[in-house]
Amino acid sequence: MGTITTVAPAYIFTGEQPKTGENYRAALARMITADPQFARATVNYMWAYFFGVGLVDPPDQFDPARLDPDNPPPASSGYTLQPSNPRLLQALTKAFIANNFDLQWLQKQIVNSQAYQLSSRYDGTWNDSWDNLFARKLVRRLWGEEVHDAITVSSGQLPSYTMDTYGTISYAMQFPEPLATPDGASGNITNFLDSFLRGNRDSQPRSGSGSILQALNLMNDSLILTRLSSTGPAGSLLASNINLPNTQLVNNLFLAVLSRYPTTQEMATALGNLSNSATRTQEAQNLLWALYNKVDFIFNY
């Protein structure tokens, strides 16, 4: 009979082993979070989420030998530093660690940065090679969950979804993961969300691509159509604005749905449609429907 030997696991990058009596899982968690790459990757994933492009991109293809701005790859190797801004990545990583891996702190730093607040417009000829320099806001299509929540919040009509584990929730961003989408009072929203290519956490990544199903759902799904009523629940968008003067009605709908005022041409067109008192309510509903179907609505720009 052979000899049985117990071999303690070792962390692959440093060779460190669990302390005497330490739970192996707890040891692994301690070693991973102590590894600077853990914080570096987290910072990069969060940056990529907000900007659409990571400081290292694709975000899951780090090369540890090409990250240190003070120790770049030798010229003879033919390689350069991997991050588009290595010192920024280094500084954010150190600050993230110093702030106890606080994700809210990290998000605040990113969204308050000058780079994040740039407009997507560019006055001149744009070169695609500048994308990873963050010289302008890169347009991003909203996730299906974000579209759902933008519709329900702006319309003033939050749904109610019941989940066995999580109780009653109103926001799609609260769903635990795409494979656990509930059916709720507003009907089955799985198809609506899936049309925005939300993927799953196991085998299919999210995609920001467009599709004809996205357009069809925004035009015809009950999630939209049930929120166009001028006699809806108290506090609903159209019901609370329908009796206002036309100009104020148009302004309020634009602000609620698109977070901006209408252009001069948009205002003129809307006022022209609302001028007939016999069809005013229907035209107001048409306007709200049109705003939810504008390209502006499903893109962060």
C-alpha cells in the first residue's frame, strides 16, 4: 500500500501557502485580494463599463509583463506597455486599495473625471485610433435592464416583480442574473430584456449590438404601450402633465424621457400636432411613444 501524502495548495502567482490551521477558501480569498492584479483588474473592468473601452482592452487579457510604466518591455521584444494610460491605471489601483476596495468610491472618481464628462460630439475629423485615448465620450447602448428601468422610472409607473428569494422588486437592475428573470404584474419581460442581448453569466457575454427585435419591442411591447395612457395612475408622466399648456407639456415630456429640452424644430412639430383640441390627447400619447423610440433614448452619449 502506497504512502498517502497531503500537499497543501499554493497560490499560483506567488507560491504562498495557507497558514497553519487556516481555512483553504479563506486563505485563497486573502491571497487573491492581496494580489495587486485583483485591484488592477477591478479598476479596469469598472473603467471599461463606464467608458466602453478599458485602459487595458479587452479587459480580460492582461499581460503582467507589460503593465509597469517604470519597467517597460525592452525595445528588442517588439512589445509596448499594454495600458493606454499606464500611470492612470497604476494610480487608480493604488488609490482603490487605499480606500479599502470601495466600489462606490471608485465609481465616483470615474464619473467625476473630465474624461467621463466629455461630449460624444467632435468638431473635426475623428480617427478611430484615438478611441482608447478617451478624447470624447464613446456612445454606449444601454443594457436591456437599463432600458427597462429608464422606461418605468420616466413614466412614473414602476412595476412589481415577485421573486421567491428576493421578495418584491421594481427594478430590472435588481434581478440577480439573466437566467432568473421573474414574471410579474406587467407580464413576462424576459423576451424584452433578451432582445437587448444581455447574455448570461455562463456562456454568452453581453453585447451592445442592435437588432430588429429591439426596435419592434420599443414600438409594440406592453412595457411601453401601457405607459402611454393620459388617465394612468396618479403620478404617471402623461396623466400628470396632460392638462398643462402645450409648450410646458412638450418640455416636460422631453425632460422626463430624454433629459433635455426639445430643439426648435422638435418643439414646432410637437406644437403643430397638439394644436387640434379634438386629437390633442392622442397626439400627446404619440409624442411620448416617439420619445421612447428615439435613438437618443437607448444610448448613453
